[in-house]
Amino acid sequence: MKWQYTKGLHDLGNHCYAWLQPDGGWGLSNAGLVVDGDQTLLVDTLFDLAHTREMLAAYRRAAPAASNIGVLVNTHSNGDHTFGNQLVKGARIIASRACAEEMAARRPEERAQVMREWQKHGEAGAAWHHLYSGKFDFEGLVYTPPTETFERDMSVNVGSKEVRLVNVGPAHTNGDILAYVPGDRTVFTGDILFIGGHPLAWVGPISNWIAACDLILSWDVETIVPGHGPITDKAGVRKLKGYFEYLTAEARRRFDAGMNEAEAARDISLAPYHDWIDAERIIVNIHTLYKDFGAPRKTETPDYHALMARLRKQNRQY
């Protein structure tokens, strides 16, 4: 089935829904809803209160049971999937243990403070201001953590439906959940899938991400809702897996030749992915791959937003 990539609610059939935010770039994430009778499970909230309220209102119009969300699953810790949690406070909020730990370390109130004082944060602050100012409002956010955590997998019943939660991290973050609804042949992948945009391996290893793609491909799934980008099928999973296989091979050659991460990121051709947005993210992925290859551990974590901002300013079409 050819899905339309338009903003808002998409009925996936059998009382499953997706909320999409084109173009899927920075902060423009997707979410999902599973309904059976008066039972509901929400997959992720959005980056701020206004965007999350708009989504929840649309879900309530489509499925009255969504007026009382019973379960919220946070697929991972990034704010564009968790910062709206306070609007479903009272629900069971489920995440991986690693996700919960990351959420506690990077609270939304801190993001609001940084955005107010972005000029104090150098290149990274300027990058955040460029990406988010005028698009998202981080004021009024309140840290709302998971109420339940798990390690590797668990199942949740939504009426008669089973939703399997599988932690495939560390990959994008330290704890990345796939929410698989086998009876509906549907999976909500969080940021294990970026469709039409370059992914971000903040943590890695990349081999875990490739294994997560293989896991999705092994399932009987027809409808795949990514964390960013349009609804897809297994062809979209294969393309993302191919990206990481390609990047791993290209980065390894440059690592063995003695290039540093910045040199490798500039040198690798992204022609096979010329139509994907946010190509500057390659610098994060190369850093992660070099770490996977055993590069000497740096004393400080690279300021990835600053590095990506520099790459965007260079002559290449980032």
C-alpha cells in the first residue's frame, strides 16, 4: 500500500493509528496509537506541549477511548519522543531501563534553559537555536519519567491485542524499543528507522542497529511506522540497513588509511543517498563507527551539534 506522507493522523486499519510530521527532520518525529475496545496504548509523545496536544486531540476524535490513555511507551529517551509525557500523566509509562536513565540525565526543563541562553553555548547553542527556535516551545515542560522499566523485552495487552516491546539498543541511544503488534502486522520502530533522512547513531554500535533491522525483517509485518519519515514496509528497512552497511565499509577503509573522523566524513560519497535530508549527521555516525573500530577513546565527548553545524556550512550539499 502506498501511504501518503502528510502531517497528522493516519488510520492504519484495525484501530491502529500513526501521527506523522513531515519532513521528518530535526524534532519532527512520528508517534502511534493502538486501540482495542476501551483500552489504549500510545507510542511516544512529541517535542513540546503544543505539538503533543494537537496529536492527542486528533487521536480522541478518531478513537474516543484515547480520551484516557492507559499505557504510554517511550521508544527511547530523545526529547522529540518524550517531552510531551506530562500530558498523559497517570498512564502507565513504560520504557527500557537505559531509556529511563537517559531521560533522568537530560530533563526537558534543562532544554528550556539552554534555549533561553543559547548564546552562552557557543556553536552548539547556535545550532540548537537554528534548528528549533520558532518551531518548538520548550517552556512549561515538566520532567515526567517512566513508571515501569524493563531490560530486554516485555508484552503488554491492549484489550485482546498483544504489543511486544523489544529493546534492541544500544544503537540510536542506549535503549531503543520496537513496539510490535503481531496481530495487526504493524510495528512502531521509534528512531531505529529514519525514512528519507540520515539516521543518527548517537551511541552505537552500528552492528546492533543492523541486527535490529534484521529482526524487523524476520517478523511478519506489513505496516512499519518509523520514528521519522513516511510510513514504510520492509523495503524501507532494507534501505536503511544498506546505508549502515555501506557506511561501515567506507568508514573502515578510511580508518585503516589513517584518516580522522572529519576527513572521512568529508571524503565518503553520499551519492546513493542524495535525496535523504540532514546529511550532516554522517559526522556522528562516523565517530560512532570509529569507536566501534577501536579508535582511542577521547577524553571528552565530541560536541556533535557543533561538528554538524560546521559540516552544514561547508561547500558540500549538507
